[in-house]
Amino acid sequence: MTPEAILRILREGLLLVVILSAAPMLASMIVGLTVSVLQATTQIQEQTLSFVPKLIAVFLTIALLGPWMLSQAVRFSVTLLEMIPMVR
């Protein structure tokens, strides 16, 4: 296997990690921003108040996008496993 092929696999793997983690991170950021704005307007400075809504948003995002995320990870793994006979 050439160094270019290894770099391509690494690049695709890192890109897959970024793509799969983008949706839960984005949901957490949006909910965190919303809760922060609400806390600023109501002057409630409770630190634990933002944790639970972000946790629920991340779980819901993973529940909704989980099948797609799993299929992408499986597709990448199958591609890697199919490349094993080409390794010398």
C-alpha cells in the first residue's frame, strides 16, 4: 500500500469523524446559546441549568441521526476491510 493511499484513508477517516460529530455539536451549541440568552435576560445564573437541555438535545440528535451515522461508519469500515487483501 502506498503512502498516498494511507494518507487518503486517514483523511477520509478524519473527515468522517468531523461530519459525524458536527450535528450533535451544532445542536449543543444552539441549545447552549439559547439557554445563555434566556439566563442573561432573566438574570438566573444557575450553572446546571444549561447542562440538561444540551444533554437532551444531543441525545435527540443522536437518536434521530443515529441510523445514518451508523451506516456511514459501517460503510467506511467495510471499505477498509475490503482493502486488506491489497496490503503487501
